Amino acid sequence: MSDVMLLQSAPPKLVEVQKAVFSPGAVEFIWKLHETFDSKTEKLYKDRRERNVEIQNRNGLDYKTSFERNDKTWKVSPLPSRLQNRHLDLGDVSASNSAHFVAALNADVQGIQVDFDDGHCPTWRNQLLAYHNINLIVNGKLPGAPPSITTCPILMLRPRAWNMIDHDILINGKEAIGPLVDFAILMFHNAKKLYEANSGPYFYLSKLEGASEAMLWNEIFVWSQNELGLPQGTIKACVLIENIISTFELEEILYALKDHSLGLNCGIWDYCASIIAKFGDRMEFLLPDRNKYVNMDRHFLNSYMKLVVSTCHARGAPATGGMAASMLKPGSSNLDKESKIILNKVLEAKLKEIEIGVDGFMVYDVRLVPYVNELWKKNGTAPNQIARQLDVNITATDLLTIPKGGVTLQGLKHNVAVSILFIYHWLAGIGHFFYNGNVEDSATAEISRAQIWQWIRFSPPLEDDTERHVTPNLVEKTATNFATHAHKNLCRSNAERKRLTAAKYMSLELFFSRNPPEFITSYLNDNHKFRTIHNKALISNL
């Protein structure tokens, strides 16, 4: 008998939803999945710790010699018909936000990144609502959405990353693994119907650290398809290359998921944050002001994207670019001068990705969709560019040479604001927010707090205030000034004021940490304040 305990009671109005989501069959499937892969997951965590120690004793990274890399003949399995064209996905769509989810389902895009990771906060309520809304659309019962899963964009389901523990569920006396819970619930309730509709199940896999973790996901896919009676190779998954280690194992990652591969994706801010996490205590890896000096035109990031595209296309897999986080100004449907500037910047950046050879990318703002679709019509009439082969020779030096540039006071203020506001919203149970015309999520919060930590370590001078350097005092003053300003403009209740104060001090804890956590979401998810705010504990033995 399965030993599964839910440590949360159902929120008001979601009692029946919780019973349906955690039905006896679903609970048994979650238990079996954990029972089968618990020891391998523990090994994954152990390997990460050991790798981090090993990296500290090395000067950098380089490509491995492997049969996957040396054998030029193998290809990933052919793509199903609905995955031939992946020009445009909507990103950061948390299915817990019903209105946003429905708007995405009605958009003229190929896919939706249905997010349990960067743009989603995994409170118990959010988890239940997201699982429930996904089940409704798969069954054609979500109000306001298309009546059939075959007539709406493909659901690209993104479970939590490996760093996320599910503190709300105990399995065999241990806290559950976040991505395994998400994957199990999504598969058990939806996989067969998605398969019958030629619409999945398809996944994004976040924050993998090398090919061994792709191999583990592949084993999970094989096991799950056997358990649910699905043909092998039904599941397809796109791996987000958000970790510097994975960049040196692209061939091996594709091979590990060969029968289940949906190619690779570029995630710029998590990727840059991983460079700081692995090498950030070395001066040669000091990352300058990201708003001024870090973009896809820079050699290290341009090389990264070209390597992803060339590797994917050589193996018959699609390569997708990053997400455009910019948003048009709210209001009239007619574009004003400011919105036209924003739009042109987005289209210019995405055209460069198309010219490099990407097969698709993401945007957040639905209002950008018709303009991006028109861009594809003008520059990529074929469903994809996989036949386009790039002849590149990307070296470790290309990937690991950080661009020159300095630090600005404006960049410091921006990073401080994003860090504090992300934590403020996370404590409210919200996984992304809007700031200065952009959608911000855990990826931008990750790079923001990582840069500040690194700048404090090396105390670089400010370009726009040459008599000052980045110091702990300057960072603390900047955080206090921002919080004071935000108190007046953002907080209307005592609870909001307390939450903002907590967000400020939690951000400072991350900025000043001797050994900061690798993931801001782990830090927040494990934090007693977050768990206390959203804990409605009522142990239920299922």
C-alpha cells in the first residue's frame, strides 16, 4: 500500500478539486514513481554537490570525449506533426491564473509554456488550480477556452526543476520531489487523452545540469509510458540549456533523450546566473551591468546560441531561442511612440535569432503575437530551419570569456528592485510580476541577486559615479531607499508593508551571504516565512 501523506488541507472551494487531483489512482502513481526513482534522485543531488566541489578546483570547463559526440550518424526520433512548426510559444503561463491561461489558449501561437517553474509560485492553492485547469482544457471543459485540445495551442508542460522539494507531501516518510509530483499528476490525468488527440504529452525540462540528468528523465519517461500503456517515444521534451555545465554536454543530452527529444532551448538569464554560481568568485568571471553589456549580441552568448542551434540541427532536432520579456504599453490597441520603440526592439532581437537559425522562441505579451507571426512569415515560411546546418567551431574560450564592461548605479538599483519585488510577490503566492515594461520571473531575479552578490565581492567602481564603488553599505542603502519608495506606492495594507520589509531583509541576506544558495526558488521555497504564510496544515494519510 502506498505511504503518501498530504500535509495541507484543501483551500476554500477547492475541496473537491483536491480529491480529484489526488485521486487514489493518482496517489498510487506518485508513490510508484518515487519508489522507483528515489535512490537515483538522491544520487543526482549527491552528484551536484560533488561536481560543485570539483569545479572549485578547476580552471574552467571543456568538452568531453564521448561516443555520442564522435558518432556523426545518429539523429533524434522524428517529430510528430504538431511539433513540426514551433515558431512561437507563449512563455511563463501559470495555469493557476485562469484568465491568463484562457487568453493564452485563445492566442494565435503554436504552443504554451504551461509553467510550474520560473513564472509560477508553488503554493498548495496554485498547484491545485493549475493541475485542475490543465485537466479541464484537456477534457474540453475550461470556460472561455477552445472546446477541444486539438484546436488550441500545444501544451508544453514545464514541471518544477530538480532543486524544488515539495514540502506539502510526504512519501515513505520523506518530502516529495517537486518535479516528480508535477510530472506524475500531469501524466496520470492527461497523458492518454493528449496522446489520443495527437497533442502530447510534451514537456519543457528546466535547469538540467548535464547529460546524466537527461538520462534520468529519459528513464522516467520510459517507465511512465510502460505504466500508462503509451507507446514508447510518445513523450517529447525540450531541454532548457540554462546551466553552463549543460552547454558542454549538448550532444550527450540530445542522445540521452534521443527517442523523446524535442530539441534544446536557450535561457539567457538562468544561464548567466549559473556562470556566477559556478565561477563567480573569480575576478575573470565578473559579469558587468546586464542591462548595458549582456545580451545575445555579446560573443559568449552569441556563441552559446550558435552552438545550441548547430548541435540540434546536426541531430535533426529543433532549437528554440529565449523569451522576449518586453511588454507593450497598456491601453489603446493603436501603438503609440513608446510601444513602437518596444516592438521594434523585440522584432530586431528576434530577427537576429531567426538569422542565426532558431526554429522558434517565446514571448510573454499576447499583444506581440501578430507582429512576431508577421516576422516569421517574412523570414521563415518553412515550418522550421532544421535542414539549415551551421558550420561553427565554438571553443570553451568562446563560451567562458565574459564581456568587458562596468557596473552602473542604475544597474545596481534595477537589480535590487527586481530581487526585492520578486521575493515580495513570491511571499504573496505570485511567481512573476511586471516592472518597467517587462515581465520579471525567477530567472531575472536569479541573475539580479547573483550579480549584486558578485559585485559586493569584487567592489567594482561605478561608471556613472566614478568616486564610488559597489559596497555592502551602498547596496543596503539602495535596498532601503527602494523599499521606502515602494512602501508608499505599492503597499496599501499592513500585511503588504510587512511582506515588503521581509522581502528587503531576505534580499540582503542573499546579497551578503558567504555561500549563497544556487537557486533563489530553493531559498524561498524552503524558507519558514513562506511556508508559514501558505501552510494550512492538516495531515491526511491517503
